Amino acid sequence: MRRSVYLKILVPIDGSEFSFKALLHACELAKLLNSKILIVYVAEKLLPVNLDRNEYSKILRKFGKKTLEKARKISLDKGVEPKIIQLEGNIVNEIVKCAKKEKCNLIVVGQKGFGKTLRFLLGSISNKLANKSPCSILIVK
């Protein structure tokens, strides 16, 4: 049996419907290709107006933990044991660094994340990843 090109699949999760849809696709691929899955949540360092930096970081870490727990449960329900990673910083840069460090062969990402306002401020994460990714990328609609 030939070994798959996609040995490690990285799935960025932001808690949105599209990111969980991407996770489901990644789980199916992982089962078919006998690949490992890494689920990553990155807390963006942008500071909203009228919020203390420490309080904001605490809120994002708590949300990230809940989101990763949900993603882990979904993966396990689909028969895939994921590696969970929580990071802070620029979303795209952290995902790219993680993909390089973990030697991922594929990134599976949802087409859209949370809200139009955040997308306006940050730009499309999936679009930026498509341009900066060190490996193949699958954008799930």
C-alpha cells in the first residue's frame, strides 16, 4: 500500500460553522489516508476598544479552550485522535509557523470565519493562508 502525501493535516479552528465544517472534511481525509490531525486555535492579538489587555487575553484563551474541546470531541466522534494546539498572535503567521514546525502536508480551512466586521479588519484568513502556506491548502465552502 502506498503511503499518503498528506501525513499531517492541520485544521485551524475559530469556533465558526465553516471551521467545524473544515474539521469534518479533515477527519474524513485523515481516516481515508491514515493521516494525523492537528487542530489549532489562534487568539488574535488585536485589542478592542475599552477592554483591558489582560482581560481580553483571558477571554480569548477561555473561548479557545472551549472551541478546542468541542473540536476534539467532534474528531473523536469521527474516529480520529487529534493533537490540540492553542496559540496567540497574528492568526495567519501563527498557523504558517505551526504548519512548518509540525511538518504538515495539508491545511484544511473553512472559507469564512466569524463575521463581516472581523473579516474587514483582518482580511480573509483563508485567502491569506492560500498565499502564505508552506504546504497544500484545502478551502472548504
